[in-house]
Amino acid sequence: MVKTVAQRNVICVATWGDPSTWRYAKYVASDGREVEAFSTLSVLKEVERPAKVVVAVLDTLASYRAVEGALEGGFREIKRSVEGYVKEYLCGVDAEVVVLPGVFERREREGGEGAERRVVYKSDPRREFLPLLLQALLERALEVGATDVVLDVSHGMNFVPTLALEAAEEAAAALAVARAAKSAEAPQVKLRVYQSDPYPALPRGLSEGLARSDEDACTPKQGGVEPPALRYNLILEKAFKPWHFSRYISYEEGAKREGLTDWRGCGDFVEGARLVEEWALPVLGAFRLGALVELALLAKAAPLEELKGIVKRAVDCWEQKRVVKRAGDRALEVVSGARFDLGFWILVHARAVLEGVRRLLGLGEGVQELEEAMTTFDELKELKRLVEGSRVVKAVVDRELAKLKEVAEGGAELLRGGWRLYAEVLRDLKKGELGRGDFERDFIAHAGFHSGVVELRLADGGLEARVKSDEWGRVKKVLREVVLQKT
């Protein structure tokens, strides 16, 4: 029996093919609840009680006539057509339809028996469908404050269920970071995946009676017919802690990081490239390294709203560049003029980390100058929640925080005069000094608590830390290199 805890907030995504040909069924949940419907949406809603339902479909549902009508409007016109088509089959379930690019060749005959017409849909699923669904899921999960991600692959076709599972797992891991909390309010994000039993082969007459009525797409053609009972199965359940997101944060050093492969016609990506290099990559490096001092300071200074705006610009530009072309007599092509590159993932990933850090630190609107930002010992202890799930990184962070605490307690007089280099304080306390060997190695080994770049002071609120302003250049260089892998 699947129990949904009242305090948990669920976002569901269901993958669909073409719903027009589905037959009426009785879906039976594991706790015995039964729902008769043409799709699993109703039983999904009954079992999970979601705050948000998303139905993910492909643009390949658009008919030849709809695609031909989109010769000027392109993907956005196709999207409107497919959304309208799918909404006719939601049958009372409140759901948002998300239209994504597909790969397919549709053949139709005019009037059913006339000349053949073709539409060829082309896309790169891993560089279009996958990043678009990841971004859509994370965005909507954050909007509704989701704690759980649920995926229903009962009606998905071709590559869709496979890539949807990848997107759902990555979104759940990102969400675990983005909604990190100071208390046990959100210890982890859960992912559940459902699939119904396949629809059985039925005698032709019975099968036709359970098809959709011509007058009402939400009722069967023949009333009073007992539909087949299909089990609604929970096939996968996983839990994600914040550190699990680190498995997604590794990028090819030489790969393009411009967000899209082609920005022509959409302005330039100069500002986006700056955000990737100066903010997104260092934030992700600090997270993956457990460099909590640098992570806190970057989060206080990073222009989160600009970062989110660039992601939206990339999606809008991609939509603008997915167009319809004539490919001969009675033939059309739907093609994309751009793909998403690593820069898009980097921005989406950095957004998730920044959301979590700012949530933990209780930061409001606005940002600080990086060179003027500082963090407190209490804030660093809160940020430890981001490394939950990694024994190694947590142990390193615990060791460094214990050293800071010892310094604060034993060197109070040394720190009351204002900012002092951590290395100088350690020297005066005769506790040794870092920074004499290879900078990158020492920085990584001490999770960013490098005594040659960190400055400390003791204020009324306790111990405070910052990065020496003229050291940010090489600090950011190391943080970028932490997540960039040579190929």
C-alpha cells in the first residue's frame, strides 16, 4: 500500500502517446482502490493527491493540417494545437500539458483515401527533449513547493519513458538541494515511478465497445460493459539527499558552454557566458567540493534572477528556432535550428544549488558585492546540510569547522582587532599553517578552508569569515576546474 504523508507535496508527470485510441479500463491500485478511466491519470491522482500534474507529450501528435498551418508560427503554433488536442482527453483531471520535440514520420491520406501526405519530425532527444523536460519539472516543482516527484510511464512511447525517467531522477536530485531546510522539514526528496499492466487483447466487439465514444471522448462507446482490470504498479522508489545531486555535476572541459548551439536571431549570449564562467561554474565547484565558505559568499553575491532569465531566454530561443519547412509536394519537416549544450545544464544546476543555499541562509531579495560578502560560523554549520549523503565530504567539513571553532575559542583576542588572514591566526596560535604547498591541492584537500585565502574576525555575532578580495581570481579558477573534466 502506498501512503502519502499529508505534509508532503507531490508533483506528478505522466508520459503520453496518442490518447485517442486508448480503451476504457479499470485501474486497480495496490491498496485495492479502483478507478475506471481511459488513462491512468485518475488513479494517479487518487493515489498521490498531487499539488501539480504535468502531462508530457510530443509535438508529433500534430496532424499534417496542423503542421501546415504552422509554416509561419513554427513550434509555438504546433504546441498550441497539440495542447488543445490533448486537453480533450484529460477527462476532468486538472493537468498542464507540456509539449516536447519528437522524432517521427507521420503519413496520412487526405480524406482517408486520397493522396498520401507526410510530416517528418526531427530532433535530438538527449539535447532537446531531456533538458527541456528537466527544466520544466524543476521549475514547476519549485513553484508548488514539491517534496516528491512522481513519474507515470504507463502511456509513454519510444524513447519518452527512458528519458523521462532520467529527467525525473535528475530533477529529484536537484530539488533535494534546492529545497534544503534548516530543520527536518525536508530531509530528502522522494521519487516514485508507476506503470499499469498492459491493456489485454480483447474480442473485436468488446474492444470496440470500450473505445471512446464519438460524442464524448471521456465515455466508452458502449455502456454497461465490464472493462478489463489492470493493476497500477509502483515499480521504482528512490530517495535523494542533497549530496546525491553531485553525481550530475561534471562537465567536459572543452565542450561548448553557450546554452544553445546557435543564438542567431535571439540576441547574443555574452551575458549568459559571463554568468556561466563567473558564477554558475564556481557555485557548482564549491558545492561539489564542500567549500562552504566560498559557497555562502557566492550565493550572497550571485545574480540568481539574471541566471533564471538566461535559462528562459534559451528556451524561448529554441522554440523560435524549431520551424516547419516544405520538403516537396505534400511533405513537411519540423526541424530544430538549435540544440541545448552544456551551458544550459550548468545554469539549471547552478540555479538549484543557489536556491538551496539562499533558503538555508534565509536570504531575501537583492545581492551583495562578492568582495564585501562575509559569512558566519552559524551559517557554515547550516550549509553542512548540503553535504548530507557524503561521508567523505562531511568528514572533511566537520574537521574544518572543528578547527574554526577551536580557533575562535582559543584566539579570541587575536581576532577582535578586525579581519586577519587565517594563516596568520594559526601561526600565532602555533597550530601550523596551510598554503605552503600546491595551492589547488591544498584548497581541495581542505574543502576551500584554505588559510592563505580565508580571513577571519570575531564580532558580536560570533566568528565571521570571508575570502581575501584579491584571491577570488585563483579561487574561482580552482572551483571551475573541480567540475570540468578533461576528455
